[in-house]
Amino acid sequence: MQQVMLKGKTRHGKNRIHQHGDQWFIVKFDKFRGQDAMMLRSENKTDKGTFDGRWVLLQDDPNFVMINNFDEDKQDGKDNQ
């Protein structure tokens, strides 16, 4: 399973990263509310004994930025030039 690293943009996103970590597994690519997105699963189980799952939009997600491990210049979701 391919892994991605997330960075929280909002309070909600930062809280999820704090709870579940910044490494997530890609479960599938699909549409979420009509937009291209990926379903992610947390690396570790929650305190309830299950994994956290969530949709993250591929473009302009309101809560998260996906950090491309191969190009760390895109840490804020935009090209830093």
C-alpha cells in the first residue's frame, strides 16, 4: 500500500494529525463530493481499536496538504519559487 504524508492546514486537520500521525496509507482514488480525492487510512489504530479513514481532496483540500516526499518544496500546497 502506498503511503503519503499529510500536514494539517486548519485546526481540524492539525488535530487529526496529532491524533493519528502524519503518515497515511492510500486505500483508493475516487470522487468525494464530486471532486477527485483519495481515501486514506491511518497508519496506526485509534484508541477504539480501529483505523481512522478519511477522504482528502487531491486539489485544494480545506484541512490537509499532502507533502510529496520527492519534492519537499511543495510543503504549503503551492510551488515555492
